[in-house]
Amino acid sequence: MDTDLRQGRLNILVGILGLLLAALGGTILGLTFDKFAVKDGNHVLSMTRFYLREGHSHGMPISLFNLILGTFLDRWFVSDRLKKICSWAAVAAMILPIGLAAKGAAGAPSDFPPLGIIGVFGLITCLACLLLGYRRISK
């Protein structure tokens, strides 16, 4: 069995780093919860904290998705071109949580550029590649 990673290495690296950053972000959010999210005994969620939290909560599953994709990408019976498109699209999907966290770090201005949409398109492209590959191998 060929266990050599060629296409999936980048996704595994992105998945590990993404999980690490999202975990650190969640830890920081948790450690600062009482200081910034509780006022007079009530839970208050500012837009800044909302976007930081969304960056954390989107970063975890998308990182895990990259990690899982990277482990099976080289064993997938499709063309190398489709593997490469799928791999880079999954990496581009990480722009979604980065864009959300960046908006939160900037103070959640209403005119902040919609960086996350690039990640949404990356995820949709990756899922379309997976569906296309599934259709090819199921015939």
C-alpha cells in the first residue's frame, strides 16, 4: 500500500495549525470571558467578541476538515488535477475563520471587507470536487 503523502501534506499542516490557532483563540476568549462578556451578572455579547468567537468556532471544523481531507487525498482514485484543486480549495476555506477573526480583531466595523466569502467559495469548490470524485468512483 502506498502511504506516501504528496497532495495531502499541505492540508494536514493547515489542519494542525488551524486547530492550534483556533484552540488558542478559544482559550483567550474563555480566559477573558468575565472581563469582557459579563456586565452586572448578565451575559453581554459585543459584535467584536461575536466575530472573534465565530472565527474560533468556524476555525475548528474547517481545520478538522483539512486534516481529514489530507489523510485520504492521496488514496483517492481521481486525477491529480482534481486532487490539487480540492486540496487548494480546502486550504482557501480557512480564509473564512481568518476573515471572521480579523473583523473581530479590527473592532467589527460595518465597512470591513468581506474576506470570509473567499473561504465560503473555497469550501463549496472543495465539496463540489469531492462530489465529482465520488460520482467518478461510484460508476
